[in-house]
Amino acid sequence: LVNVSQTPFSTCYCTPTSTCTNEGIVNVTMGSLNNTSAMCSGGYSDFTSLGSQVSVVQGQQIAISVTDTINSNPSSAGVWIDYDHSGSFEASEFTFLGSTTVFGGTQMPYTFTGTINIPASALTGATRMRVRGANSSTPVAASGSYGPCNGRTTVYGENEDYLITI
């Protein structure tokens, strides 16, 4: 008999890196979640300690908005939800929320909005969601250098993690 202990999926996520000086996420709103935060708290904030503030069901569509304070760079935002509880964010779990053009050096908030489609195959229970705002001419992407884990330290922006219940 061999006992093998496994680390729960909820503790396996990468910690993204990002350069965040004067541009970053200041609000995430989705269902009953409405979290206003200070921008640029190190480029990454883990708000999973807030607990799950959003409940969704498989097959549901839910609106989300991300307000990002931007400066002179084009900006974009996206969100990943770990539907299969694998402890990582796959490209198929990504929703792009949009991008903007250059704003000429004036710091201002910009709100990206979109709709997330919760797949019918999503596992139920507490599920991690990662929100990313990036200030770069290359937009946030489902994977790669502008994906959920590679913060691209040459890119201004911020990442925030939350829990939702499916």
C-alpha cells in the first residue's frame, strides 16, 4: 500500500508578474461582485480571501466589467475562469473584454465590458477567476506572453484573482 497525497487544484495557480506603476485595475464588477481596489498593488492581487461573491450556473451568460486606469498606452482586458479545476488557465477558458487606442498621456479610467458564457461542461463548486488589464500595443491574449501567467514585465498592467461558485 502506497499513500500519495495530492495538492488541491486550488493551490496550483501561477503567480503572474507585471510592471504596474500608474496604470492598473481599479474595479471588477460581475453579478454581486463589485470590488474596488487600489491600482498597482504590485501587479498582482489575490482577492480569493473575499470568498465567492458570484454564483453562476452551467450554461449561463453573465456580464462583467473591468475598470482599468490607463495612461498613454493602448490597453486591453480579459478574464480566465478555470472551468475544469485543473489548477491552470487554458486558452479555452479565456474571454477577451476588448481593447482601446492611445489616450495621449492623460491618466483616466476606462471600463471594458463583456459577457462570459459559462460552459455546460464546467465543473461545479468554488472556481478561480483571473482578471487581467494590460497597457500595451499587444492586447491580453488567451495564452503566451500576454496570457494569464506570463506577466511580461515590459507591459504595464495588473492581474487580480477571485473565486466564483458554479
